[in-house]
Amino acid sequence: MTAPAGITLGVVLDSLGTDLLRPLALPRGREVAVGAPTIHDTEAAGAGLTDAIVLVPGRLTADVLEWAAEHHAKAVVMRAGATDTAALTQAAERTGVALLERSAEISWGQLYTLIDALRAITSPVFEPNRHRSTDLFALANDIAVRAGGAVAIEDLSMRVLAYSTVPGQLVDDARRDGILGRRVPDHPTHAEEYAAVLRSDTAVWSYEPKEYRPRLAVAIRDGGEALGTIWVLQGDESLAEEAADVLAEGARLAAPHLARVSLAADAERRQRAERLGWLFRGLGVTRELADSFGIRFDAPATVLVIGRFGDPAGHARGVSPDSAAEYVGDLLRMGLSAYRLGAAAGALDGQAVAVVDTASDAPVIQLIIATVLARARDTLDSGWRAGISRTVPGLADISTGLSQARQALKVVCGPFGKAEIGRHEELAAPMFLRDVYEALRYRPALDAEPLSTVLDHDARHGTEYEKTLRCWIAGHYDVPRAAEAMTLHPNTLRHRLRRLAELIDIDDPDLRLALALQLRLRLPDIGTKEAR
């Protein structure tokens, strides 16, 4: 089957809405056919731009509009807030290139994905043995008329890709909210409900949750691979007798569309990962990379890193480490997007990373990370932790932020960490202990005197001086507190300390400090955990 290129500019504007994409000049009207989106690159030669929608993250000038016209592009998208809008509008009218304005609510990467996915689901697909073409919205209406109920077509992430608009067909709150938000609302029954549909080769009835109308659903597959689902809602009247057959035919027709959506998403993921790597490694023009993600170059920012500790081969229920990191990176990106935070997020070197244009002590960051860790724990395993950098002045210092976030992650993944999430500026003591351990781990000082004297005495005489010292030091040298921890009478502990003082000079503050460090750095699991 072949896919004719092009949808109209009007379809793009109507589908995305003026809240996301506002027309400033339409010199050739709304019915002009447009092609694929592309990011403007000042170094590129301009080949392959026929009918393209050119996204311009940097400063738009009349020269760029002239350049777009010369290369037969049909539309140019600029960022909101330009001061010379009137002059640019005149240039657009003169060159015949449509001028659109991107809302600050959406990043360039998100806009690219939306336009590309929109082309995938609305461009007609022709079947080789039939003289007809389909697009997902027309297909949804066709199924709705023949099956007798309102229809929604979804991908595996429960995003509503298309829906029917047949007058008179009833919808419930779940479908209405799904259409408005373009995603099925969360509900405790969804996991099993969708699993039942995807397990079946035929249409399946769903009666959960009880407060919603019954629905008949079928999985959309391509070569045995599940791509999404089609749902038809039963109104006051029963569905048509052939509703299951109608759904099966609809699933076959929808498969090529969803396959193209999946390919578009994969391509966008690869491009985003590449740009994210450039941003964090300081490659390319950082300011333009920041613009492509919709984040501010000169604004204060915070770097987040999420990783796992231990041996990755034993984790994640069979998911590879890189795939697990990509999944967690997607969770992180969605969480930040849900709170409308300017951010660039994804996977880098086997870890989920993000840079957010907000301060490191913002409570919302802790909330988002905690939610991501909970989702990762439920889906993958419990070995995920997060590190948060200090607030850096701007993206010019992003490498410093990445280093700090990774330092914080290493601390919370090790024996000196006390929580799942660590902020670099709150981890001074455990980072010091880790540095001391790394400096001494291969030297005999950790097992030398004065601690070796105590350990030798315990081994030869069966005493518990090591345990006594641990409790006494942990109790800040307070005898009653240490005695309570050891379930001893305070006088018993005092007597034991007097006997211990005959062995080593525990009144010497330097010796106490040396003992405290040796004991703290001899925990059995030190050095066995490492952030991945």
C-alpha cells in the first residue's frame, strides 16, 4: 500500500488548535497541502523541503521566510513572543509562505511529534485490492455508523488517536474526557481491561468500570504485533449484530495507520535522544538545542538523574538496561510535561536524565520524581534512585549539573544514602564519607589500629567491644542512650567502657574520631552497590 503525502494546513490548525499553533499569515489559504515537519538548520543545504512545515527554534527573520519559499516549503513556525511580528507577517504574505506561531506551552520536539503523528493518522491509506482510501477519523465514523455506537481508536499508551462524530450517538464521561484530553482517564480497572482485549484475537465486551457504559473492543495488530485498540460504546440501543465483524474489519484497516504512528514515534525518539546527548555533552549550538526543547538557555536550571543500583542483569523483569532507562526517561518527561515545566528529558548512558528550568529545591521536582520512582518500581523493579543537582545559573553549566546529579545518585545508591532521592546540596556528609572510603578502600588504614586492637581482643576473649563502641558512638557518647540501645544497665556499660579504656585510650578525641571513621567505613555492604 502507498501513502500519498500531504494533509492540508487547515487540518493541522484545526487538529492542534489555536492554543498550540496560531496562524499569523495564510497567504495561500487553509487548503494548501503540507508535508513533513522539519527543524530549521542554518547549516543545511535545504534539500527535501518541498511542502515542508519548517520549525524555527531560533530567531526568525524575513531572510528565513525567503529561504523557505525558495526551497518550496509551505509553512514556517516561529516561537511566541517575537517583537517584529508585523514585519514577519508582511514577509510571509510577500513570499507566499504561511506563518504560524508556536505556543510556549509546547516544546519544539512535542510540536514536531504531533504534526508527524497527525500526518500518519489523517493521510489516506489506499488498499491494493479496493478502490477506496481511509483515514482514522473517517474510519471511526464508518465503524460507528455500521456498529451502532460511538467509537474511539487508541494506541497502546491509551492516547485517543481518532474518534467518531456521528450525531445522536451517546457518550459517557470516560469517552468525553478521553476526547478532550486525547488520553483515556486513569482508572484502577484499566490494566486488566486492556490486557483482556490485547490477549484476544476477536472483539471482547468490557463492563468495567460499572459507572460507564458497556463497550465492545478489539485489538489492532500488524503481523501479530499489537499496535492499539478500537472501542465502540453501547448507547441506549444494542449494538448491531455484526458489530464484532465491523470492528475486526476496522482493526485491519487501522493497522497501517498505527504502524506509521509507531514509526514516527520511534524516529522522534531517536532524534530527541540525539539532541539530548548533544545538549548534555556540550556539542553543537547549545542555545538552539535549548530552543528545540522549549527551555530557556540563560534561566536557572536543575539536572535530574535516575538510575538503578546493583547488577542490572538481575532486574527489570527481563527488560534490557537501555530499554528500562528509556522507559523511565519517558515517565520523567511525561511527569515534567504534566506540570508544564520547561524541560528536556530522556535516556543518556543507561540512565534517565532531565534538565528543568526551575530551582533544585522546588517541591514539585521531588513530587514528580517520587511518582516516577513509584511507577518504575511497579513496572520494572525496586532498584531505582534519583539524584538532583544544585541549581545552575544556566545551560552553559549543564555539565556541572549533570556531574552533581550523578554524584548525588551514587550516594543514595550506596550505604551512605538514607533515601531514594538525594539533593546534592543536602549530601555533603555522605559525599565526604564516600570520598574518604574511595581514598582508603585499598589501603590498610581501614583495618589498622586502633580498630584492629579492639577486633583482636573480641576474637580472642569473646568480648563485644566493637558492638559497644558502635552503640556508644551512635549515641553521641551518651551512656544512658547507648545502654538503652544495647539493653544494658548504664552502670554495666560504664564498667565495660572502663575495661575498654585499659585497652585503648578512648578519652583521646583523635582516637575517637579515628575509631568512628573506621567503624563507619567498615559496613559490610560498602562498595557493593553502584548506580547504573
